[in-house]
Amino acid sequence: MSREDLLKIPSNHRPADVLYPNASSLDYPNGNKYDKIIAANVHFINKLFQIDPPLDPNLVKALMASESGFRENPPGNSAIGIAQITKETLKVLQDPAGEAKDLTFKNISPEDLLNPEISIPLLIRWLVRKRDTAKSKLGREPTEEELILEYKGLLKSSTAYKKNALKNFRKNHDRLKK
């Protein structure tokens, strides 16, 4: 998929066809600004991969809250944009012979990750890949929390960082499920 294909996804989905995340802003200034992008891309990926059980848009929204607080260019580490995707992950998502070869992206630059219309679908695609890797590691379908931990590279970790990351995700996800 090209950058142009990604930008068309939200406009190619009728609102009646998609499940939106809870409209709560989670007390973030931009907390519900990206709901349409999340909904359309979760719908697209769920249909494309025939995911069962399907990804929940609330899970994606809570993950974004825990990754960036819905900031398009948060300060900090080497991860980029609202989805906090690393350059290494971007390479994997663009490698037609790599682990995400069943849906790769082309001509996406690290600067493109600052655009939520590009980074959110990449987050969702990577989440699907991480679901597969977690399933392989666990020998069963991962729980939502295990999936988030795998996305964050913390599934097998026993650090305090893992506990804090999970606590932050849970806080947001629990509010969205109400």
C-alpha cells in the first residue's frame, strides 16, 4: 500500500459500516480527534485479514493514549509520531519479503509517521502482526493486555516499566469500555 492508498481509507468507508471507538477524549486535548481514522482503519484491517475475533477500535485508541497521549509529535525516544513507530518497525512494514509481507507499505518515510492518517494504519497493521507473534509465543490467542505488551515489546518482561506501561494502558482502556 502506498501513502496515497492509506490516505483514502477513511473516505472509502461509510460510517454505518464501521465500529467507532468510545467518544471519550480520556482527558487528552486530542483524545477523540482521530476516532474516524481509527474506526475506518480497524474496519479495513479486520476485513482484509478476516480477523476473528476482530480488533476493537477501543483497544487501538487506548494504545495510542498510552503511546503518545494523542500527540502527533511527542517528545522523547526514537519512536515517531502519534503511534510511536520506530524506524526499525517501519522497515519491517515495508519489506515485501519480511515478516509482515502479507500487507506491506511502500514509500513511507519516517517523516510520514508524523501524519496520523499514515501512522495509525501502520500501528493497526503492526498490532495484527504482534497478535500473531504473541499467539506463537503463548501457544494460544493473546488477551488484549498480552497483545498490548507484545506491541510494546514487553510480553516476556518482568520490569517495573512493564507494570507501568500496562497500568497506563488499563486506565485508558477501562474508561473506553464503559
